[in-house]
Amino acid sequence: MRPRSHERHSLGGTGWLRASVLGANDGIVSTSSLILGVAAAHASHANIVLSGTAALVAGAMSMATGEYVSVHSQADTEAAALEQERAELEGDFAGERRELTEIYVRRGLDQSLATQVATQLMAHDALGSHARDELGLSAGMRARPLQAALASAGSFAAGAVLPLLVAAWSPQRYLMLSVVVVSLVCLLCLGGWSAKVGGANVRTAAFRVAFWSALAMTVTAIVGAIAGAVG
């Protein structure tokens, strides 16, 4: 018989996991694709490295700015909802208790137990109870704009630096092949690791990430080659 203990599930960390993987994946794909496009246009080695560096910095700043604005908007929405809930509690405490009771009844509790639970929870923390069970907000899920911006910028830069270093250290004749191989290997590992942590199928996730990333690199390289030929 399994011992009775608090079960640990992988869903608790999927929020940060998704953001970190997305940032690192975007850093690898966008930077390696840009490097391949510039290299396919027959640019010099110095220009390739310069383009990759610019892609890393610009991409990290773009990710940070976009994430900050997005999460800050979410935080503003949450704050407005909490302020409205606070005003409703001050204006009609009994009505809010009935509303919370109805929520618990819809979730499967009988009327008397739902009333008891709502009464005790609201006596302990009325606003917190409504924030959690009516609005779906909790301290662990609260929007943190600055933290999200720094995490996105850091994960993007960590991913982008890999193809950039390969491009900087590789001889130009092997540059494109080296960037493709290293990037795809890293993407395979990243996709597999994120799937393992999240409890998903490792092989499927890894090859899905690698396939679409390879497609993005191929398209960018083709466009770069065409632009180089025309120019």
C-alpha cells in the first residue's frame, strides 16, 4: 500500500518552466537563424559575429520589454479585481459569503458544509478566500513583472549565446554546419529536458522542437542566400 503523504505533481512548476524554455528556445532559434541567413548571404566572418551579437542583445531586450509590459498589464488587472472584491466585501459581507458558498456547492459540497467552509474561511481571510476561489488568484500565481522580464531576458540570452559562440569560434567554411548541428543538439536536449520535467513524452517533444527549429533555420538561410545572390 502506498504511504499516505502529500503527492508531488509536476504541474506546479510548469509556469516558470514554460517561460524559461520558451526564452531559451527562442534565443537559440532566432540567433542561429539570423547567423545562417547572414552567412548564406556571403557576409564576412566579422559581420556574421556582429549580427549574432546584435541579435542576442536586441532579442533579450525585446523579450524583457514584452514580458514586462504583458505581465504588468496582468498585474494591473489583478489589482483592479482585488480592489473591486475588497469594496464588495465592505459593502455586502453577507452577500459575498453566500456567493462563496454557492461556489463550493457547485464544486460538490452540500449546502450546510459549503456554508460552514465559507464562513470559516472568510473569518480567517475574507479577501484571500474570494481571490483564490472566486477570482482564481493566489500568492504563488501572482503576476511579477520585473521577475518575468529578467527571467525572459536571461533565458533568451542563455540560448542565444550558444550559436553565437559557435559562429565566433568556427572557421567560416564550417560555420553554417557547426551552427546547425550545435543548435539542433541543444534544442533536442532542451525539448527533451522540459518534457521530462513536465511529465510529457520526451522523444515527441524533443523532435517537435528540433523539426520546427530546423525549418525556421532553413527558410532563413534560403532567404539569405537569395538576398546575397541578388545583392
